Amino acid sequence: MANNLLAGKKGIIFGALNNQSIAWKTAEACYANGAQIVLTNAPIALRMGEINGLAEQCGNAPVIAADVTNNEDLQNLLQKSMEHFGGKIDFILHSVGMSVNIRKGNHYTGLNHEFQHKTLDISALSLHRLCQTAYNMDAMNDWGSIVALTYIAAQRVFPDYNEMADAKALLESITRSFGYHFGKKNKVRINSISQSPTRTTAGSGVKGFDGFMSFAEKMSPLGNASAEDCANYCVTMFSDLTRMVTMQNLFHDGGFSFTGVTAEVIEQMEK
Ligand SMILES: NC(=O)c1ccc[n+]([C@@H]2O[C@H](COP(=O)([O-])OP(=O)(O)OC[C@H]3O[C@@H](n4cnc5c(N)ncnc54)[C@H](O)[C@@H]3O)[C@@H](O)[C@H]2O)c1
């Protein structure tokens, strides 16, 4: 869907691992809407090389490695991006998440707390680190927009989402807290988008993902939102059409978050 909503805008997209990634679809949608972009991911993810195809597709976008837990990497990323753009940045997508305990198969009641620190650092504190780096470097244009991706397990219990629920709750809190300060400084807005379950590398890592995805589909009057739908929503959040929206957690889930029960779920229970 290309409406040129981002004509003249310049942005950084974190987290395009492969063509299933929400960040991948968002990079494509931003480029199709007239934006210039820089792509970034952790050095280890870049070694897989898939991102180079996306970069080519997006007007030979530069690909700059950055581990979100490393201050120097983030400074370097923002500096190089501004040099490439010849000016400040208009939008950033934070599409980063990783749970070490989920990878290791640890139950929530048996978390390894060293791993938990790492999870929180990558999946939540990285948003603060990124915003703080951009704030101190004065890297964002006035009315710029930062979006982070989150999940409803921050508000309600989804037992298999495990420690990522706590990471997302912290991420959403940082969205609000930093959104205040960045808004005051130069009208930069920060929001989180709470997305439907989506079949990606990170999503499929959650135990019982397939069953859960069909449950969410039945519980959402519009059905699950796809990665492409999410990408389009990100485009609107980066555009000037949403310039007074900040510090919000925005549900993008086909109505799941406000649905108590549906006819499909009752029918299933009566079988
Ligand atoms: N897939 C879902 O069901 C779903 C639902 C709601 C929200 N989200 C969120 O969307 C975001 C994107 O995930 P996705 O589903 O597209 O999966 P994905 O696996 O494609 O993306 C996750 C990205 O995080 C990157 N990453 C991990 N550690 C990093 C580090 N130290 N430094 C820099 N990057 C790092 C990975 O390389 C990867 O590109 C995540 O925040 C995820 O929690 C996903």
C-alpha cells in the first residue's frame, strides 16, 4: 500500500532478520511510501546475509551492525545514519526481542536470573538505551517518531510467554516515560504497537505458538493482524498524520484485546 506518506522522511529499521520479520515488511512499506532508510541488526544476525537482499530492494539502503545492548554500537549507528542522510532522523522502528530463558526451555517459575538480565537488556532496556543515545546526540528531527513492538502479555497473563511478558511491560513503561522527555525536548513521539501473534522467528519460539495463533484468530472479530498489516500501521505512525499521538500502547490485533468471548470459541468449547 503506497501513498507516499513518508516522502522525504529518513528512518532506521531495527530487527529485519528474514522475510518473515515484522521489521522486514516495515522496511519494504516505508520505502514504498517514499522514505529513505538505514537497516540495522545484531552483528550475528547480519552474518546470515539475508538482509542484503532487502537493502538492495530498498534503494541500496546501508546496513549497519549494532547490538542494542552496546552504547558505542548505537552511537556509531546514529552517527553513520545522519552522515548518510545528510541530516537528522525522522523515525525509528525498534523491532527487537529475545528471551534467553525461553530458548533454554526454562519455565517461568524456574528462571535463570542471569539470563533474565540479558532478556530485559535486549528486549526492553535497549529502547531506553536507544532513546537516550538519540536524545543526547540530538539525532532526531522535531516531530520525529519512534515505535517499539510489544505484545498484550504485558497486561494479561499468557503463561507460555514467560519472562517476555515482564520485558514487554518494562518496554511499554519506557515508551511512556521517555516519551514525556523526548516530547518536551523536541516533540519527538514514542509509542508501542501491540501486535497479534505473527509467524516469525521470534514468535514461533514461544511454546504452543500454533495453537495460540488459532485461538487468537478465533478471538479477534477482524482475525489476526498480519506482519504486512503491522508494517502499514507503522507507516502511519511514522507519518505526519499521527503527530499528536505519543506515549501510547496501541493495540493492533483485530480487536482481540477488547473481546471477552466469540461465537467461534463457544462453539469450540461445546464440541
Ligand atoms: N511475532 C509475534 O508474534 C509478535 C507479536 C507481538 C510483538 N512482537 C515483537 O515484534 C518484534 C519483532 O519480532 P519478530 O516477530 O519480527 O521476530 P524476528 O525474530 O524476525 O525479529 C527479532 C529481531 O531481534 C533481533 N535481535 C535480537 N537480539 C538483538 C540484539 N542484541 N541487538 C540487535 N538486534 C537483536 C534479531 O536479530 C531479530 O532480527 C519483537 O519485539 C517481538 O517481541 C512479535
